[in-house]
Amino acid sequence: MKISILTVSNHPFSGFVVREIQKKLKIFNIIFDKKGFSKRDLLIWNQRTSGKINYYDIKSTNLLPKDYVSNHNNYETLKLIKENQIELLINIGTPRILKEKIINAPSIGILNCHPGILPNYRGCSCVEWALYNNDPVGNTCHLMSKKIDSGPIINSKKLDIKRYKNYVDIRVNLYLNSINLIINAIKLLKKKNISSFKTKTGGQYYKPIDNKKFNEVLKKYNIKN
């Protein structure tokens, strides 16, 4: 299976993820979007992780070919996928809402690991909303479709939040657990026909949680904002 990564060069977690995936599976190349990881997103990342995940510079992965495009949705990206006969793309922080032509370009599709249990929790701040609603927290790997956080579900795993002391530990371990889920999802895609994975309907699309409700989550899990 020929696998490429979609990300940005300054993403705080993509280098760590790619390094771990490489230990188990072969990656063909990385396609960087020049837009980059925004200052706002970096503030959110730091709030959620408090420096508990080691940074690994994805640009230092010298063994992997790197391609830079101005936009993951442009013709240049499409050409890279087609000419290199990429079978599977893994989304690790594209800054774009991907268009259908890109989603359909690889023969298998684009794998995304969503920090929420699909289809119940789609959209933004799903971890925070699940904690606020006293619902299960977890990750779901799915093949992307035109509809956000939809498409065939490959696998999912809930996090036992009782094992962790506070909100940051929950968030950090959810990120770390996503790596093995991605690796296992790729292995499942190698073994099974795509038609055996189903899209589940229903659930709710969540907007970013507001400060009042987020502070309630922090208070509930014994950590100050």
C-alpha cells in the first residue's frame, strides 16, 4: 500500500505521529500545505497538552521525500497523488476542508483520526463536549467524505478517563492513543475490502465549546484555566 501524509511543516504533533507510524509501516512521502499551523491553533494545542507531548520536528525526517504545495486542494496536490499512484492519504493536520476531487483521488481514500466517538460527536471540541455531557471520550478512524467527520468507520476506541487525574492528561493520552489506532486502521484497510466498512448516520455536529462550559469541564476535572 502506497501511503502519503497530509500535514503542515510546523504542526506540533505530526512529526511525532509520522515517526511512530514509520516504525510499523512504510510511508511514501509527506505533502506539506504552505498555510501552516496557525497561532490560534497553537494556543489551543498548548492549552490542551501543557507541554506533555514531546515535539519532534517533522522536517527532520530526512528519509522521507517531502513535497510542498500552496494548498492541499489544488491541482498540484492532485497531480502528486495521481502521478505517484498514492493509495491512501493520512490526514495529520491539513489546514483545509478537503474538496471532493482530493478526497476521491487516492484509490482507497483519506484516513482521518477524529478525537470523538462517531457518529455521536462530529465537529469541534468533541472531547470537551463529551466530558461536559458525561459521555464516552475516544478516537475514531474513518475514511473522509464530503461531509465533515463522516465516511466509512474503520475502528474506534474509548478512553478510560477514570485512569487520569485531570483534563490535560485525558487530552494528552487521547492524542497518544490515536497513533496505534491509525496504525491498526491501516492494517485493517490492507486486509479488508473497503465495502466492509460502513458509514454510520445520526449523531450531532458540535461547534467550538464556549468559555463558560469549558471552564466547567476544567473545574470538574480538577484543573484551573
